[in-house]
Amino acid sequence: MHRNHFLYVSLFILSGCSVQKAEPELFAPINFSAVYGLSVDITTKASIYDIDQMEPIQILRSDGTAANYSAHTAPDLTGTVAADGTVTPSVPQYYDLSGAQANFMAFYPVARTILSGIANFKITGQEDVTAAQNVYAGSSGSPTTVAFAFRHLLAQVRIQVCAQSASDASSWGTITYLKIETPTSLNLNLNAWPALSAASNPENEFLPTSIGNNASQTITTTYASAGSLMILNATYPLQIKVKTANKAEEQVTTSVWYIGPGNVYTIRLFFTNKTIEVQ
């Protein structure tokens, strides 16, 4: 009887050791990375230049052969992006041991709401909105790194100003604001190719460029930046409300008839004695 008891204890100890050795293999973490898609020159495309400026990214998970994010009302986790594109998840992710496929998608910045497969964003014109389409992450039997390829979903409008002469600049005074009317409530379909659309209630507003609502920017006789704006689209042709210290607000019609996401549009305003020309 004593020998049987000794044998039972020995088998129990050996069994415990084998479980501990197998655990790291069964629960290997899922790795993440992030890049900008389409091999674009980011410094000419949008307000986020480096991949690690997106912090943190919002990540959603859906397991199964067909990803579906319609039941989500919040992200499952967030991710910190390093300069080399490595993503550190806020909550470590593991494969389902049943062998189910893991799927992930991500976006930036934080959405105002997530409901019925739609993430809604409220923009001010000074933030970039980016997203990566659904990524197949493999399974416990075939693990793979989750490689998010982010796309810029807004366009950047840059405005430069110049006066014909010093006396013309003086007659206009400093620039108070430059504004463009645009939808500020934007929807992202989480179950489709990443693209923004105006919400059913688009909440149209006149958004100022990055110089703000009450600036005092001097107009000189050489072109200089008067700020920029990140928008989805606008009333075409694109119109700009211009207010200076010495003149009433004016609306300037440009020759821009289309704005596409991920692109930059530079508009030059030329101040003469009595008019503002678009060059």
C-alpha cells in the first residue's frame, strides 16, 4: 500500500510538470504591427506624419471565418505604436484553442460612438482619421502577425496668403479667421473597406483653419501659411469665409471642385486693394 501511494504522488508531480511546460505553447500571444498603406509619402498627405503618432489605436476583435463587428459598442483593446510599427496591445491577445480564426480591425482616433457596425467621429478639422481594414490573424494551428495597413480617410486643405503690396496688406489688416463649411459628423462602416461618409445628420459647420477663430496673422507680400484643415468634403466649388481685422467677412469661391481622402490641396489667396483673388 505504501508503494502504491508513492507511485500516485510521483505520477501527480510528473503530470503537473507536463502541464506547466505545455502552457506557453498553448497560449502564445498574437503579435501586432502597423504601417501606412498604399506606400504613400505621408509628409505630403495628411496631418499624421509618423506611424507612432497614432496613439493609442483602437482595436476590435471578431473570431470566426467571417468577421463581423456589428455587435461591438466599444473597442476590445487599444494599441501603442512604436516608431518601427510594432504595436503593444493594452490587453494581450491569444488564439481560441478550438482553432477558430481570429480577426482584427483598427482605427484612430477614439470614435464618438460605436453602434450596429458603425463608428461615428466628430471632427474639428484638426485631427486625422485613419483606419485599417479587417486583418486575418490566423489561428492556434497557424498563427500569424496582425499587420494593420492604415489609410488616411480625410483630405488636408492648406491655405496660403499674400498681399499685392504693403499698403494693400495694411488696408486689410491681420487675418482673424479662414473657415470652410463641411460635415463634422462622419461614419465609418466597420464591416467594409475603410472609408468615411457624412452621417445622416452631418452636423455641418464652418470650421476654422489651424490659426483658429480669433487670430492676428499678418499678411505680407510673400506667400505664407494661414493654417490647414482636415475635412471629408465640402460644398463645391470649395468656398472659404475670410475675415480680417479691418474688413467685414467675405466669402471667396475657389476652383476646387473635388476633394479626395488622403490628398493635400493648397489654396493661395491673393489680397489686392479691394478684392481677394484665388491663385
